[in-house]
Amino acid sequence: MPRELAELSYASYLKPLEGGLEQEGDYDCVQVSGADIDDVEAGHARFSETVFTSMSITRGSMRYSRFSDVWMRHVRWVGTELADTSWQDAELVEGAMSGVDAGGSNLRRVRFEGCKFDSVNFRRAKFRDVSFVDCVLRHTDFGDAELTNVTFPGTVVQGLLLNSARLKKFDLRDAVSISIADGLDALRGATISSRQLLDLAPDFARAIGINVVDS
């Protein structure tokens, strides 16, 4: 179960954000809440023991920013650049990412729960100890990414892109459904169930040029 705000070890130390998010800003024990942000420019910022709640961040860039021990709930990212960001010990609950560029990002010990991803770019990203719990992933691009110990319990995976991805302990068995749009050969290193293998059989057939015709 996701933690509640009051359960965070640093909850009593949080203070509201003063002003906006800035380039190279240093945010420690800050709560960013309620106010939507458009065209954010906060590249190279650092967030530690920080909370984001009930807001949207639309367009702009937070490239090269670092998120350490952050907690986010009901946060929507739309068209925002999160390329080359670093995430460690982070929890994102009931949020959404749409048209987000997170290419080259580094995620370690991150939990997404009840989140929706639509056309998100994670190309060249590095994932270690990441879980997608009860999420929806549509057209999510993991091309050329490194994914180690990644799980998908209760998650719907649609149109996944895996071109040249490198997988290790990539466990899809508890996903609700899976479809792979491209990069089936990159599934080497993944674990799937026998039911999922049957579901993916048409995709495998197309990938190797087999025509399946019932006469």
C-alpha cells in the first residue's frame, strides 16, 4: 500500500514552497501543492525529502534535476522535459505523465502506484528496483534502456516499445495484459506467464514473418 503524507519521516518538517521553481534551485523538506505550473524552467534543481501534491506541471524543462526521497500524489506532468533526471527512493501515487521526455533518466528504488503513462519517452534510461503497481502504460518507450528488477503487478501494458532494451529480472507475470509494439527480440531476460506467452504469440509470429491462416 502507498504511504500517506503523515507517514513520511519528514512530514513534520515540511514547509510550503516560497516563490516558484528555479534553475539550480535547492529544495529540502519543501511541499509543493495545489498551484499548477506552466512552462517550468527548473533544470539542474535538487529536491530532497520533498512532497508534490494535487497539481500539474505542463511544458517547460526540469532537465538534469535530482529527486531524492520525494513523495508525489495526484501530480500530472504534460509535455514536460525530464530528460537526464535522477530519481532515488521516490514514490509517485495516482499521477499521470503524458508526452513527457524522460530520456536518459536514472531511476533507483522508485515505486509508481495507480499512475497513467501515455507516450512517455524513457529511451536510454536506467531502471533498477522499480515497480509499476496498478498502472496503465500506453506507448511507453523503453528503447535502448537498461531495466533491472522491474515489476508490473496489476498493470496494463499497451503498445510497449523495447527496441534494443537490455532486461534483467524484468518480471511481467503479474501484469493484467501486455502488448508489444516493437522490440520483441529485446524480451530476452524478461519473465512472463504461460497465458501471456499465448497472448503474445501473434506478435511473435508477425515479428519473424509467419503468416497464421486458418483454413
